[in-house]
Amino acid sequence: MPTLGEIAQNSNIKAEFTWNEPLARHTSYRMGGPAELFARPGDVASALALVVAARASGIPLFVLGGGANILVGDRGIRGLVMDTSGLRDVKAEGRTLVAGAGMPMDELCLQALAVGLGGLEDFAGLPGSVGGAVYMNARCYEREMSQVLAWVSSAGPDGDIERHSFETGTAQGWSYKRSPWQPGGARAGELVLEAAFHVEPADDEGAARIARVMRGRRADREAKGHYRLPSAGSVFKNDRAFGAPTGVILDRLGMRGRRIGDAMVAPWHANIFVNAGQATAADMRGLIELAQDEARGRLGLELETEVLMVGDF
């Protein structure tokens, strides 16, 4: 059974290895401690080799996408952190556009536009990777990943790859910001490798419309302050049973501008929590828990986080 050091020295695995890599460099919050061993595989075979080696050794493995929806603890993540950003091949296959798990979603939208393919424009400006968007069933402007996916290929702990085809979402393990790859799902524990998206060819007029929609989506995100300071976008999921979006609820509770250290609830949007300087993960987690306590104590509401908390706090 290989150790972490032996995995890093395996010449058959094409990957960049770094010891104690600060994960603040790889998350949109710009905070978080180090990865004990950080690996960026250059191809699918090497990614699978890392998965198999970690499983055989009982080494904890965390798969990192774009880092846009996670809060990493200040003491980091022990074991192996595999960065999928090297898995970013894109190819058109009929009426689908196939992308590697590490491909940034916003870049994929731009590539679709460049070759005159429509269907992904509502996801323009979405931070994070294809793999992360699939895992989270990312939702943008009333559209979800489950509505645009044709199939997803993923690999289990033994490295065996399977392709999973989808017609529509909710009946097959998909729901609001839930996918089959999350804990409790049918594909939990599997590594997302590729995803194929339904697309449609567009003529010149259609391409101009797609470009307008994409500009509008980015402009809307900018207007909402998604990019002003390091953040993970919306911290909490919305629950229709609450009668209002979570941001409105937190606004009513007076959460805008509240802070612990440099972790701050954005003054312009109460469901966006930002790193206003040198925030620690402990600060941010404390602020998140404060918001939950306020909603629970004053309104009897249980707010569910959209941001995933990982590592050692």
C-alpha cells in the first residue's frame, strides 16, 4: 500500500505534486489552510491512478474543482487533495458539447458561443468547474444542470468508468441543488470525469441573441456584487416554504454588514458573505452559524448552507 510520499514519486502518474499547498490560493473565498499533498493530474488516466492509490492505502482524498463553493478549514485538509483543473478537454459530439470536469463553466459557455452553439448561456459568469456544477446541480436563472445534461461519466473507487445518461432531472436523483454524486446519492463517492451538455446550433441572429444573454447574466452578477470581494456566492439555499428568498430573510434580520473579524455579510446582499481582508475560516464559519442562530431563534427557520465546509477547522 503506497504512502503519500510514494504516490508523489510514482513516475507513472502524470501530475504536479506540492506538499503543504495553501488552499487559499485555490478557493474563491481566498482562505483555508494547506493540503497535506496537493496533486494536479494532467489526464484522466493519472486522475484515476490517484483515486485507486488513495483507496488502496486508506488515504483521505478530497477532489477540488474550481473552489467556488467551499470553505476550507484553517488547518487545511489532510491526505490527498486532487485538483481537477488539468481535465479540461472540450469537444462537440452531434448536439452535445462534452467537457472535462476541470473546465471552468464560464469558459465553456464562451467556447460554446465561439462555435455557434446555444443552450448554456444562462450559466455565463458561473464560477467554478464543470465537475463542481454537476456535483452541486448548479442553478442559474431558473435553470439547473440537470436540465441541460445529456450524460455524465464518472469513476468509482476502483477506477472503473461508467457513463450515466439523463433525460430529465428530478426523477433520477436530481433536485434543488442536489445531484446523485452528493452523499446519499446513487453515485456518491464517484469522481466526475466528463459531462455532455445538450446544445443547439445557432445562426448569426441566434448567436447574437446568445451573446446578449451572456452579457446580461454577467452584468447581473456584477450588479449583485458577486465579484466585489472574495466570496462563494450565496451561502444558504433558498426554501420556498419560508415564503421569501434567504437573502430577504437575512436582510429582515438585520444581517447586512454584520461581521466577525474580516468575515462580513455583504452590505449589498445579505446571502453573500465576503472576505473583507484577512478573514479566517473560523471567522466565516462563526458568521454563518450566527446567521443560522438568528433565523432559528427569531423566526424558527433552519437555514441550510449551500457552501460546503471541508477540512479541519
